[in-house]
Amino acid sequence: MAVKAAGKRQNTRTAVKRRNVRTNKIRRFDQQRVKTMKLAAMMMIILLAFSGLSYRLYTITRDNNAEYQKRILSQQRYDSTTLPFKRGTITDRNGTILAVSEKVYNVILDCKVMLDDEKNQEPTVSALAECFGLSSSELNSYIQENPNSQYYVLKKRITYDEMSPFLERQSTYNAETAKYNAKAKKEEKRGVISGVWFEEEYIRRYPNNALACDVIGFTGTDNNGTYGLEEYYNDTLNGTNGREYGYLNEDATLERTTVAAVDGNSLVSTMDANIQAICEKYLKQFSDEHTNEAREGLGFENAGIIAMNPNNGEILAMASYPNFDLNNPKDLSAYYTQEQIDAMNEEDTYYDALNKLWRNFCISDTYEPGSTAKSLTLAAGLESGKIIGNESYECGGSLTVADHDISCNVKQGHGTLDVAGALEQSCNVAFMKMGEAIGVKNTVKFENIFNIGLKTNIDLAGEARTASLVYSEDTMGPAELATCSFGQGFNVTMIEMACAFSSIINGGYYYEPHMVSKITNSSGSVVKNIEPRVIKQTISNTTSEQMRNYLYLTVAEGTGKSARPAGYAIGGKTGTAEMVPRDHKNYVVSFIGFAPADDPQIVIYCVIDRPNVADQPHATYATGIVKSVLTEVLPYMHIATTEEMTIAEQEEMDHLLENMINAGKESAENAENGDGEAGNGGENSSNENGENGSDEGSENKNGENGSNENGENGSDEGDNANSAPRYTVDPNTGELIDTETGEPAQVQSSFENGNGDNTDNTGNSDNSGNSDTANSPTGSN
Amino acid sequence: MDYVLLAVVLFLAGFGLLMVYSASSYEAGIDFGDSAYYLKRQGFSTVLGFIAMFFVSKINYKVWQRFDVAALLVSVALIFLLLTPLGVTKNGATRWLDLKIGLTLQPAEVAKIGIIIYLASIIQRLEERGKNIIRTPKGVAIIMVPPTIVAGLIYIISDNLSSAIIVMGIAVAMLFVAVPDYKWFVLLGAAAVAGVILVVVIATSGDAEGGTFRMARIRAWLDPEAYSTDRAFQTIQALYAIGSGGIWGKGLGQSMQKRNFLPEAQNDMIFSIICEELGLFGAMTVILLFVVLIWSCMVIANKTSDRFGSLLVVGVMAHYAIQVILNIAVVTNSIPNTGITLPFISYGGSAILFLLSEIGIVLNISKKCK
């Protein structure tokens, strides 16, 4: 205060001195008036400033009102995010997954968000590098060059398991950093992992790779099915995408809403993946055996097998070869060399080759059926009454019809044949005479009845229409009638033949064939059951029984002998059709049959288009495959043997078994029949005198009952013997499991002896105790 | 007592609370899980401010003249305290003192009222010695050097240019009213305009990367669209808010800009939220209220025959006027962006406390005049 007082004094002194000096210079003024003036001036300035600002506010609003409103709305986040739906699953009749959509994630880096704080870069990049194996230097240089990039895909389609380590790391690291940062000074704060998000997507996976490829078809990420079930049931399998989006409500405020995705429906196929695998295995085996034999290329041009239940039209298997990996459908490398593929790319034939590979031979390709059609001719004759059954035919090796010499399959002729003999020997001359008796009108009528020339309407994409490939009453002359009677001159698809044949042997009921038995929604409840559908009665029950007998005899004593699996009675008809041009070079050989002979449970039709052999016209190529397939499939279907086996057959069976066992030992992917056959034989003999006679008193009924009894008695061994072979299928993935290692096995070649796996629902499952004895006959009940 | 002034202040403070809540509730809800977080704190400060106003209005304003030099010294001391560990750093600038009782204080706010008291007192004292002393260079120096030092300290220590400008503005305004001269102020104004032009020329001629932080701000001011993603982001978003409000606004609480686009909208940019929600109408009403407030102050200053009291009111009036004008000018991008709050309305505890205390002084003075 002393200082201040001194200062004041000094100030005062100075001021007084100055005043004296300057009084004349500076006019005296009225303080109050000056104040008022100055306040007014100040207020003026203030009001001027306010006016200016108000005007500015007014102009901003006037000039930009609409424009800025738009800008504000446009910078809000309404960007809608699509929530993808899950396409439905396709399973076989046992629940084996054939096609499934899996959620995968794309790793997206948002540089702008990450660089909110430059310190985030280091932890984020190192986490990305370590969790996803990315190069840190590349990441850093990308971020350096594109700091404003908001959508940079680092990695595509990783699984949840691949993604979760990053999420864990992010949450732990960020939590630790937050704890540390709470205490740290500003300069020492650390960055966090940020700016990385995961975009959801579904990809279609086919756990069994090539299995039933033509039937299933395939789907890209666009959820658009190509071929097979994927195409036919495309809309059923697809759901509706969900959406997360922002919108402005009536007060122009932004709301965000999520509409959940509706997942697609799932299909339960009538197909049995195991039967399918067996069929495919033997087709491939045949092809492999005959590759490059008579010409360059596979063992045949095309080949297919249809196995169906004649009593309800359900397709059990529909195999064709060559096949392709559904997970990689555009890969031709299995059938062509790289040079060939390059050449195809140049010539634009690449997709032709692919389409050829993708199309389903069993429903899309047409061919002349050959002698298998004789069963249809005979059934038509019997049903129309033109053939009674006691006729006899003279075959001299050829017949002249309308100036054409049409030769029989045996040049020197069959001599005198009755009706059964004509079918057994597949005598063309006899059938031409039958055709003549039936007449054009009835032939065309019955073709129509058997649905030849019409679509079967099977629920698969790409079924061929054959209406233009058959004769009508107007176009069918005597020569055409003659050739049609033994299956030449008109074209069919495999599925047409299989369905027509089924109706001949099942009592005359023509079922619409179908691949799907059930449609379920994403939560598993049934949306639709597809029931067997009888379209029409083709022939009477009596005729059908007669036909079964004739066909049984054809296999038992005639041309079909080589198709019979040991221990079973089956019926069927071979076919050897000469292709156009008729130069005795190219043939389609086939066999169509059913088993068991007296109570058909399965119809099997095998067609081989131009087998790669020097001498093609032998149906044995087809019958051999059918025999092998039935040998495995019939026991699998719990159809007991009815016939005694000769020593030769027994030996052959043992040999077959051994091969399978060895193959099974060599690699997990090869399957074995196990003790099935031998076990059946043993069991059958022991049960033959069982008390359970059925109406027909057939032996196989006894056998079946016997096995049931065993089952009830809790004797797993007996049942196991009966129901082997067994397949070990993981119900979740549908992949076959190596029971020794627990690792997924390669699926391509079917099955293995399922010791100890519980997932096979066709038979009793708890047979793990059998693993030691599985390789030896156990049918000791 | 001037009840018009009191009513306007009460209304502005109440309206301020409402707008603070409207502007901050969205962010507060996200950051603190309590949408009324800022409202509660500001409400507490406002109540404290009204209590202070009440007491100050009871104290004879002449008492303050005794503390003129003390006010100056306390202001300077508080600014220097920012250098001690008591200083609280937010957003890179140390502008607050931690009072260790859960409250923070902004020395710049103290300095403003300190300078007002000091200048009113020193001018009155000098005029007592001779009416023309303050017109001499020495007198001008005695009046202007302390505020210049205080402003310099505020700028250097707390990196707060806007408060420094306000302190200088108050000083110039008080001197302007005290002396009869115009010429010098016109020259000063012309020099200031010339300086501004010079700075703008320098800012625009230099290469884009060069120059200081403030130079960049000037460039952003001149061409906000070019810097709309970084420096001028806030300015552009404020303009969007103002422009989109139209005449009647989107309705109270309906601002879209306060959601993510105008961060901390309750602070400097609250006027743009007023424009967006209440439109041109609301903005003009607020401006009008401030005009009434300043007008009332002017009337009181004019009526008060006591030189010290009159100059105090002039200082307070200048303080309000400068701050309101600069704030609205920033929000409308009429001047480069610098952090200035809107009196009574923007969020800020120290500010509302001292603004209301100043009103208390003015109210007390208004009792004495007729």
C-alpha cells in the first residue's frame, strides 16, 4: 500500500503539472454530455453489429434453407445394411447334409474410423497381422496412401472360428488400454484397436463334394441355384433378406429399424446318400477300368443309375458319371489337361464342356432304350389282351417287315420260343411278331399310358421333353412298329423308363417320381410333406404279377443272369440299343431290374452310353454294375437273402469282401461291406424255419422277421450282421467320419464299416462291441 | 432497481438451461448415461450464480473500488496459478483451475470482472486529479497497460485468444466512453481493419501447409467448404444447423445436428442449435433480449452520476456486448472460429457465476440512480 500511495502521489503531482501545461490545449468538456454521447455511439456500434449479424442469419436461412436441410439429411446415417438370409439346407432321407449355407465373414478395414486417433494404427495393424496373417508393412502402406478409405476388404469369407481370436484380442486389449488411459496423461495415452468390422455373408457348402452333384446342383453366393434341386427348389430354399436401415419419421427425426432376415426353407430329399454313394462308386469304378481302352477318354461317354422305390416313386439314388465337385463346379481339370482347357477358352467351348458335365444324364439325355423296352411291349400286349401268354414264336434270325430285313440279336435264330422265352432270350423276331399282334393303335396308346414321350414331372431342373422323339399313330408304319417293339426308333429318358417299369412291376400304379419328401422351415417344423402321388393305373395287378414272373425268369434263366446278386431273387431286363448311324459300332447298353422278385422294394436302372470297349453290344457291362450295386444295397436296405448261394458265389462273395476290407484298411475313404453278406447268409439259414410266415410265405419275409426278433431280443450282433454295411456320417456336417481317428474322411467313395457309430438311423446303432468281430461273419443267431 | 434487466437476465438464464439440456442431452446420454448430466451441473452453477448476484446486489458497489488493484493482482495471480499442478487441461489448453472441492474456475472469467473494476476505479481516480489526465499518453498508458498485460498472460498461459480479445475490448470500450475523443478510436479501428486485412493476405498467400494453427483457421474461415471435413467441420455444421432451421425451426429438442455433427453443442455453438430448433424467430428473440439487456445497462450507465459506478456498468455492458457479438459472428462464420461462449446460455460454470455477479453489481448501481 505504501508503494501504491507513493505512486499515487507522484501521479498526482505529474498530473497537476501537465494540467497546467495543457489547459489551453485541451478544451474542457462536460463529462456527462460526453458520456451520453459516447454511450450512444457505443450503442450505435453494438446495434449496427447486431443488425449485421441478424442480416447474416437471415441471408444464411434465406439462401440455404432447403439446401442445408438436404445436406443435413444426406449426412445422416440411413445407409441400410442388408442382413443376409440363410438359404435352406438339403439333406438326404437320413438327415445327411448334402448342401448347407454357412455364415462367413469378410474382414473390412475402415481407415477413417481407425485414424480418428493416429495412435490406433499401431495396435490395430499388429492385431490384424497376427490374427489374420496379413503383412503389417502392406497394411501400413495402404493406410498411409488411403487414410480416408472406409471400405477395404482385407480378407474374404473367413469362418467364425477364424474371426473370433481377433474379437477376443480386441476386447481384452481395448479394456486394458482403457484402464491404462484413465490414469495416463494426454501425451502418453495409447491407441486402441478400432476401425475393423466384419461383414456377414453366407456361402454354400457341399460337404460331400461330388456326391449326387447332378441331382443337387450348385449355388453361388448370389443364392441362385443352377441345375438339380438347387434350381428346381430355388424359391423354396431362398428366404428374404433382412435390412437394418434409418428413416425419417413424420417429425423428420431419424429412426433406425431392423427387419430380421427370413431364412429359407430346407429340403429333405428322398435320396439315400449311402445308396447314392454305392451307385457312384461302381460307375466310377467301371469308368476307371475302361478308361482309354478302345478310344481316348473315360470308360463310357455317359452313364447313369437310377434307384427308386417302385411303391411310392421316391428316388433313392440318381447317379451319373462323369461328375464334378459341387464346391468347385467350374473345375474341369479332372477330365481335361490344362492345354485342352486353354484351347477351350479360346474356342469358347469351355462352358459347353461345363454344361455337358453339369447336366443330369438321368433326366436330360435321351437315347433309344433297346431291349429293356420289351418289358413295356409285353406288358402292353398282355394288358390289351393281344397276347395271352401261351403263344409261341419261331425265330429264324431275322424277319422281313415292309421290305426291311430286321435281324435278331442272335444271327442263327432262337428257334421256337414261348412268351417267357422270348423275353428271356430277348428275341427281336418274337417281339416284332408281338408288336404286329398288338398293332399300331395299341402300341401308341400304351406308350402314352406308360408316359413315354411325356415328362415325368420329377422335381428336378432340366428334364428333357421327348414328345417329338416318339411315334404317333400317323407316323408309325409297320417297320416303325416292328423296331419300337424291341425298343429302337424312339427315344426316352432314364427317368421315363424307370417310372414306366416301376408301374409294370408294382401292380400297375404309375407314381410321379420325386426327389423331395419334405420341406421344413428354418426352425425345423414341416411346411409341406410331399406324399406319393399315383398318376394313373397303367396295367392291371394280374398283368403286373405276370410281368414280375417273366422278368424274374429273364434274370434267373435268361439274358439277365449276370445282374443277379448272390443270395437274391431279382427280376429285370437287359437292353442293347444300337445308336444312329446304325453301323454296328456304338451302343447304349442297359439293365433295368427290381428286387426282391416277389415283392419289389427297389427298381434299379443302369444305362451305359457307349462303353469304352472294343466290342460294345453286351449288356453285361450294365448288369455287372447292377449286380455290384445290389450286392451292397439290398443288405443295407434290410432285404434278406432268399436264395442259397453256390460255393462259387460264396467264394466270389468272400473275395469281394476281402477286397473291401483291404481297401478299407488301406485308406479311410474306402469302405467295406463288412460281415454283411456272410452274416446274412448265416442268419438266413438259421431263420429259414422261423414261425413267421407271411401271406405269401416267402423266405425273405421269414428272414426279415427273424432279424426283427433278434432286434427285440436285444441281440445286437444278429442285427448288425443283418444290417451291415454301415456308414458313419456326422449328422451335423454330413461328412463321413473315420471312426478310428474321428477326423472327417474323404467322402467321394462312400462308406466304411461303421463300427461303433450311432448316427446311422437305418439300423440299430449300438454295435460298437462288434468292432473286433466286424470283419468276420457274425450271423450266429 | 432495474426490474427489466432482472427479468431479462432471469429469462436468459432459464432459457440457457433449457437450451443446454436440449443441446447436450443426446451426447450426455451416450457419454455419461445421464441425459441431464450437463443440465444438472449448469443448474447448480446457475443457482450459485443467482445467490452470488443476490448478495452482490446487496453490497454497495463503491466497496469494489477499494479492491481495484487487488482485483487486478488476484486476476494475474490466478492466471499464474494455471502453471501450477492446480491447472486442469482439457482439449490441449490449460484454462481451468481445480478448486479441489469438485469445482473448477476459469481465471479468464475472474480477469474480466477484475479488469472492469480496476479500470473503472483507475479512470475515476485519474479524473479526480484532472479531467484530462486520461487523455495524455501517460494516462492512457496507466489505463491500458494493465489490461494489455492481463490479456497477454491469458493468451500466453491459457492459450485463450478469445478471452484476451474480450479483456482488451472491455478496456478499449471503457476508455472510449471515458474520453471525449473520437479520432484516436477511429484511427485504432482503421488500424485494426488494416491489420485484419494484412493477416488475411498473409494467411491466403502462404502455401496451404505453412503457417500456424490460427492461420489455418483463417483459411478455413475464408473457404469453409474446402475444409469441411477437418478445420471448418464445426463451422460448416453450424451453418447447416442455422440454415436448415428456417423461420420457425424444427421445434425444441428436434435438432439433428446435435447428434454427432456438432460435438459439445452446449458450448460455443449453442446459438446454432437455437437457430436450428427455434428458427430465425428464436434467434432474433435471443438477440433482442440481449439488446434489451445491453440497452438497460446503457441507460443505467447514463443515469448514474457517479463516475466509478457508471464506468463499472459500461465495462459490464461492453463485456456482454462483445461476447454476444463475437459468439454470433463465429457461429455465422462472420469471423474466424475462436472459442467464445454465449453469455447466460452456453454451458460453463465460471462464466455464468461471474456474469450473474456482474449483473448483481449493475443491479446495485441501478438502485442508486434515479
